[in-house]
Amino acid sequence: MLDVPHEVVEHVSWLIYARRCEPNSRRRRLGCFRQALLVLVHLRKNETLAQVAAGFGVSTATAGRYVTETVDILAERAPTPHEALREPPEGFVILDGTSIATDRIAADEPYYSMKHRRHGMNVQVVAAPDGTPRWFPRALPGRTHDLTAARAPGVIQAGLSRRLLVLADRAYQGAGATVRTPYYHHHELPEHYQRYHRDHARLRAPGERAFARLTQGRLLRKARCSTNRIGRTVAAVHVIEIAWRSG
């Protein structure tokens, strides 16, 4: 059973319909609603392309084309950095990173994360103070350090240019003047430093929810797709989450 509201399936199907109305759009075997359903089953349940193809009566290659097309349609509607980093009423955002596990590939060294002890992709998130994801920059190979992964797509620079307060963990120390991280050896520091640590941890804790929401879709617990497609898949899942949240 698919745990996605009917309204979300309809929303995705209308986006597919809009794409099919474009000039030179080829005919498909499945209707827009069933294509949306196929893709959501793949993303939410992490069923293989062969499994969803059999369930919907199409070939594996056709199922793959449907998934690629729909993920691209959704990813195009992901929030831009400008939208994501618009200053929230609370005055700060949360920056965090995680590793999405992947199968081992031939050129595996850049994808092996020493921190997580597995192959994967480094995914960063900018979240609102309540933990709502606002922006997922492009995914990078798992060996990439969190600070480098945040700098590469311009997350740090965007925060600096907007003078936006960013709360992050120790991995981001040295990121810039607007990025606040915990101190090292805080137990040996004066009381006001320890109080800062407690407040910092309390404010940053909801950021963990951003990845919890992302990985509700089983596909992103261990991705089967190409490493080149993970960033767009994350963006697509984010758009689905936005549609789900907005009702």
C-alpha cells in the first residue's frame, strides 16, 4: 500500500500532464495518474524498476524512462537558493549533512565516507528552525567533507552575503562569520560557554527532522539509482514533501 495522499498523486500527475502537452511530446502507454503512481511507488517503497514495471504492466526500460522523466519534472520545481535562504521570522536557519548509502561502484574511492564507514553521497540541507527542509544543494561524493560540501554549491557564501545566521555542528567550524558552531572541549569552559552549547543544541536539534522526512521514502535510505541522479532525486522527494505538507 502506498502511504501518499491522493492529492499528492494528483499533483504529480498534473505536472506530468503539463509536460505531455508540450510540443513534440511522445505518446505513453500509461496515463498521467498511473505514471505518477508508478514513480511514487518506486520512490516511497524503493521497489526495483523490474518490480514496478511488472506491477504496472510495462517493460523495465519504460518504467525507467517514466521515473527519469518524472524526477526531472519534480526537481525543476525545487526551491531555489534565493527562496530557501530568504530570512525566516526566527532569524536563523539550520545547516546539516548526511550520507545517503549507495552500492559500491567501480570508481569507489571518492564515494567512501570514512565518517559513516560506507559508500554514499554527501547531501546537505538548509532547514527552517522547526526542521522543515528549505533547500537541498546538489549531492557530492560521500568522501567530501561537510564544510566542503556546503561551500561548493554556495551555501556558506549565500548565508554570508545575506548576513543570515546559520546554526551548524562542529564539522562546519571556520565556515564564516555568520555560521555558529559549538566550541571544542566545552566541558572545560566557563559556565556561559556551556550555556551557549546547551542553547545551540536545543535550537539545532529540529534540523534532524529534515533528513528524517527525506528518508521516509525508502529509496533514499539506500539509493539504487546512478550517483549522478541522486541530487535530482533528493530534489524531487523534497518537492513531493512540500506538496504533501501544503495539503
